[in-house]
Amino acid sequence: MTAPAAPDAKLLEVRDLRTYFVGEDGTSRAVDGVGFALPRGRTLCLVGESGCGKSVTALTIMGLVPQPPGKIASGEIVFDGRDLLKLDREAMNDLRGNRVAMIFQEPMTSLNPAFTIGDQIAEVILRHRKIGPREARERAIEMLRRVRIPAPEQRIDEYPHKLSGGMRQRAMIAMALALDPQLLIADEPTTALDVTIQAQILELLRELRAEFGMSLLLITHDLGVVAEVADEVAVMYAGRIVERADAATLFRRPGHPYTIGLLASIPKLTVEQDELPVVEGAVPNPLALPAGCRFHPRCPFADEECRRTDPALAAIAPGHEVACLKAPLERHVL
């Protein structure tokens, strides 16, 4: 029997990834030099506002960016020792849904309304496993049971519109985990859910990650979610990662002004506030990115050097990298 890999071994490593979209108005640099590593059995949260490039990063890893208008301009996506960008379509189809799976943002639009939940889970199983329809159905029922859908023997024959939002998301998780993937990518899996159901889904993902021994790449803009589940965090802004650190370090001593602004905007029950702090402005248009540091138009610390110089990620402490000319900032978020 093969010895298990060391727990800190890299399962996924993304290196200098650039995904562009070419249109009549120019080239949109949606992902522009992103790099990170995800060890086996760990959870990495990719954080940032809408439009920062988080979902495009995930779709690129899954090989789901339409080409054209999308174009992988450069980079490597090394999964378990293989560069996914060098695989042909058949090899990628064999990998996708089998060893790498994804939960999309809105289950109602991700599930096919014309087919039952059971048919859709069984389709994934039959695509990758040499078993019959009866065995696939039994596996689907077992997965529905494991994601805590009540009466799975009845629910398996229901259509998506008959399930609540939380149940649909559980069905999506069951489909994604049906083949025991090594890597699960969850793109805003709790966005459309109320707070109670969101907490249940997060707890379920934590338990299933431990049970399956898989790695989890969680994409979110909700720092409350990050605090609940993350081992490590990568903060994205305007197509790039501007800060990387373990979760405890990021919350205790953030190093980038953008991260500081995001953390400061979280309501604090122990502090009386008339108004919540906000990060002024908006994420820049990827068709017209500013010169120098991409965050400088919104940064309270920016000066002329920031307007001229585009900073690279650099270590400010062991395991803590920041792309800011002013880092480390002598400021804590409590």
C-alpha cells in the first residue's frame, strides 16, 4: 500500500496565471499574474470584492473558461504533479468532476430543471465509474444521506424546483463529492442562503473535508466565512493577489491597506458605531487598470511612488506576503 502524502504536501499550485478576455473594447485582464499553493487536506480562502477575478481563477483551474473570448496568456496550474493547462480535452474531462470538483454560486441555475436530483448525481457517477444505473442510484442516495438531506430515498426523484435553497446547495455538494475528489472548489457556496442555513452549509463542508481528506479552495467575499473555515487566505484585488497569510495572522495583523479596509468594515458587536468604515471607490475596470499600484486610487496611504510603481508580493514575516510599498503598516484590526 502506498504511504499517504505528507499533510503539508502541495496538491495544487498555481503559478503566474493570466486569464484574459479579448473583445472589441480591448483586452480585459481578469486574472493577471495570480499564484498560490494549496496543501493536501487544507482550506484556502480566496477573498475579495466582486470583480477581483476570484471566479475566473476557479473557472480557469477547472478548464471552463470559454476560448474565445477567453485566453490563458501564461502560467501553470499544477495539480498532483501535472500541469492542467497542458492536458487535452479528454484528459481534462476525465479529471473534472472526478478528482477535481466544483460547487457553483447559485444551485438553481447550476442544476438542470428538466432532470431529477438523482439523475444529475448519477450522471456524474456513471461518467467516471464502470457501474450500472442501480449502483449509481444507490451511491446517489448515500451521498444525499451524507449531506443530511432527509428522506433521501424520496428526495432523489424530486426536481430542483421542489427543494429549498439550502437543500439544492446540499444536492450540489452531494454531486461534487460523489466520486471522492481530492480537490473541491466552492465558489460563494453560501451567498444566496440565510444566516442559519449558511452556518449549516459551512459546518457540513468542514465535516466533509475532514471525512474525505480533501483540499478545499473556498471563494468568498464574506470575511465571516473566512474566519469560520480558512487555514490560509489569499486576498485578491484587480486580478492579482495582494496578500497571503495563514488565517490567524491575517485577522490579527493584516498587512495590505485593502485587507485592513475589508476587516474594518465588519460590524463589531463590542464597539458602538454610528457608521461602518468602508473602502471608498470601486474595483477598477480590468480594461483600464491604473498605473502603479492598482489599489492606489482607493488607498489612504498612497503617495506619488505608489502611483508610479507596481509592487510585487514580498514577505513581511515568515509565511506572510504583501504587495504594498508601505508594508508593513503599523496598524492592527482588533
